[in-house]
Amino acid sequence: MLIRLLPPRALAAAFLGALLLALPACNEKTLLNPVPRTSLQGSLLFNTPDRVLGQVNGLYAGLKNGSYYGGRYLMLSDIRGEEFINRLQNVFTGYDAWNHTINSGSNDALTTWSTAYAAINSANLVVDGLAANPTVVPAATAAQYTGEAKLVRALSYFALVTFYGQPYVKDGGASLAVPLRLSGEISTANNDLARSTVAAVYVQILKDLNEAEAALPLTYATALLNTTRAHRNTAIALKTRVYLSMGRYADVVTEARKIVSAAAPFRAPTGVAHQLQANINTIFSTDYTTTESILSMPMTTLDNVSGQNSLGYEYTFNQEYNLNPTGILGNATWRPADLRRTMLRTAGTTVYLTKYRTANPYLDYVPVVRYAEVLLNYAEALARQSSPDMATATALLTAVRQRSDATYAFPAAAVGTAGALTSTIWVERRIELLGEGFRSNDLLRNLLPIPAKGTAPAISPSQPEYIFPIPNAEISSNKLL
């Protein structure tokens, strides 16, 4: 199998040098059947430490795909909810998903499926390649790389199961979800694979994250690497998200306590010293690599997501979507003094999200996991567990709110009962995580209807439009589906 490894120019230079050195040994067979200059034999991909590292770096490149965590996946996750109004009815920028008219033939049904499975296959190939070549890198390094691959695989299966599977809380995960592919594929021989249940997918996600936690480093040498590569706290933070989606609140609390101190100011006691930044604008415009950013997709002038997949293009510059006046924008508790309102722009009576504000090229890092989310996951779990810890939950919620609105005090009615506190935390999530890809799953994991907005109808949990359809490309190629 020939697998693309490097850009064509780099490989062309490498192969030209090799060809000149080996020229006297050339024969008719090699001249008639040359190895393509832009490919390397699969057996060579794990034969040096640099090539192994290249495969690991490729894992993050797969996540950063513009149709995936580089942009579109987060956009699709948000626009299905009620916070945004579509302006241009462009099917290439999510109109079908926003309007709930997506079908198996729609582009939006395919993008997350194909990019997630591509990332999963890259992760599987790394796991398999390291196991098959155990002496190329030190054992501790191999364990770390395997942990990174498993975290990428877990994150990708979470994206799939929450898009294409029924919510776990609906029936304890008994519904069918997506095929679980756990071995690297280098041909189409194993395309046929039946769907696993939602529960089975979650079991695998948690298995991968637990094993990643044990294998990943506590920290890296630089803030950039701590933001853009998985470390131990990344796996723990993701587990709070996964357990919250499953309704396993005691487990959310167990994981959160590993990386959140017992009292304010809340920070991670070990590993990367995660904590909220004093000003939320810092993490979206000044410094993308602060300790609040647990995992982000980096952008550079030579390597960024542009065009219709870019969040900056969608929300800020081409203005495909404006904020819904009757969504969270109109919530009275989101006061004008709140710094998070500085990431909005008003044109006439229309308001746009400007959280992603750098254009041509689009250089805003895309957040995948932030410490603010972990605090809100923890707060909600404390409020919803069998014996609610109202005081700590309220303190966590207050820390997130007062970071941006320092004088705000939650009224007693908003935090006085477990139910009221939970609802207040949901409102805070809608403000804090706006445009970061959370709204759709926050509705689904709580079996709430997707509210109507603009011309788009409401969707109830019993309707087929509640989740994404499996794309035709998979249906046509997988006979066991």
C-alpha cells in the first residue's frame, strides 16, 4: 500500500537524491515500475523516529480538516440549535442542517462522517504501526504516541455518535449508532461492517480516553504544544464532556476533581496549570495558547482553514448567519456590560458573532476544549447528581460569569434549587460557549426539542430529523449497514 506522507515538493527532492545515489543500480524493472515520488511504501512509514512522529502529527492535521474540527463540524453543531439565523440559504454553508432538511444525499450528512472516519483510520494506522514496529522509538514514546492516537479516535467517535446516534439517555444507549472501526484499513476489503450500539461506542470512547490518560505526558515543553497536542489533562477534560453526555454525573465529578481545585480560584493542581484567563478576549484574540485552552486547532499564514469552512468566514466576514434576537442574544441575564458582548458586532438591528475575527488569512485558533467548559460540566454534574453540591456548583458557575461580568450576582431564585441551578448553568453554557460547537448536543443530551428559529421548524426528539442521517456514500459501500 502506498500512503501519502509529505508534500509533493519535499518528497520529490528526497526521491531525486535517492535516485541519483542509486542510479548505477537501476534496471529495466525499476524504470518501468517506479515508486511514485509523492508516496512512501507503507512499510517505511514507521522505520525511523522522524517518520513515526510525522504520522502522529498527521493525526492532528486530520482533526484540523476544514470540514471537521477546523471549522464546519463546530458550525453544524451550533446552527442546528436556536442561536443563529441563516441569511443566504446557501446549501454549501449549512443551510440544510440549519433548516432540518438534510438527507442522506446532502453534503452536510457526509462531511462529518467522512472526515471523522478518516481521522479514525489515521489513528488506527498509528496504533497498528507502533505495535508492529516496537523498537523504532523508545517504549515510553511509543506509549505516548499511542495515547495521542487513542484520544483522537475517542474525540472522533464522540463527534460521530452525537451526530448520527440517538442520545445515550434516551434508552441507555440501546439504539444503533455507527460502525466501530478499530483497525487501520489500507484497502476497501473491510468496508462491510455493521453498526454498533450507542452504548458500545461510548464504551470504546471511554476505554480510549482512560488508556490515553495513563499514557500521555503531564505537560510539554512549550505553551504551544500544551495547546495543540494531547496531554493527560486533555483526556480528563474530554471525559467530563463524555460522561455529561451520558448523564453519568458522579463520573463527571470524579474526573473534574482531578483537574479543578476544591475552591476558587479554580485551577488544575497537576499537569498543565489550567485556569480561566482574566479576560475572555485574551483567548480569542491576544494569546491562543493560554492555560485556559486545553486543546485547540492552530492556524498559521501557511496552514489555515479558509473559505466556506472557516468559522471567521461563516460568522464574521461573509455573514452567513446572524444571531437570533430571540435566542440567547435576547436573554436578559446577559447584560450589556458583559465582556462576552464585545465579541458581537451590530449592523443596524442585526447582530453578528465576531469571536473569530481575523481574516485573509483566517488565523483564529479553533477551540476544541476550554477550561471554562470543564468548570461548567463540573457545575452541572454537581447540581444533577443524587446529592447535589449546590454551593460548589454555584461557585463554579459564578467564576465563569464574573470573569466577564464582575458585578453580576445570580438571584436566589436562579440558584436556590437543583432544577433552577441546572437551568441557569444551561443558560451560561449558551453564552460562554456560543459558536464553539456545543448547542446541538446540549439539546440532544437532555432530550430537549430543537427550538424553531426564523423559517426553520422545531424538531422533537421523536422526529427522524433529530439526528443526522447516515450518508449515501456509506450506505452504498457498506452492505452490513
